[in-house]
Amino acid sequence: MISTSADLITWSTPEPLINLVGDGATACAANPFGYFYAYPSIIDPNSTSRNFNTVGSSAYLYVTRFDGCPTTVRDLVRYPFAISVN
């Protein structure tokens, strides 16, 4: 879920950024042979912060993708997204 704020006091209603199956044990029980995702991070490669803790108008969502349950097969995948002000 993601929320936005122009003043860091008033926040928008949380909305899904992307629909991915996650939550480890729950995901395995529901879909033991499919992908599930964990450890999300949003990173803006153009961030001027040395720790990438700021995000501009576009960034990437990085997640670890697990291939089935149980598994040691894991991939780091990224999804681009843009932020627009309405």
C-alpha cells in the first residue's frame, strides 16, 4: 500500500501500488506452485540522497520473487512506476 502527502501531515487513503501475491505462509498455502513476492523496496536511482531515501516523480519497486514453495529459487525483480500529482 502507498499513501502520498504534500505536507507530511495530511495523507491520502492508502492504495495498492501493484497487485502481487505475498505474505509467505499464506501465499504458499494458496498457491504452492506459483510465484510469491516478499521484501519490497522502493528505490529512485536518481535520488541525490546517499541512502536512496528520497523519491522523485519516477522510481522502481524492487521485490524478491520466490518460485514455488518451499524453494531456494529466488529472483530480484523490479517494476517501474511514476508518481503524478492530481
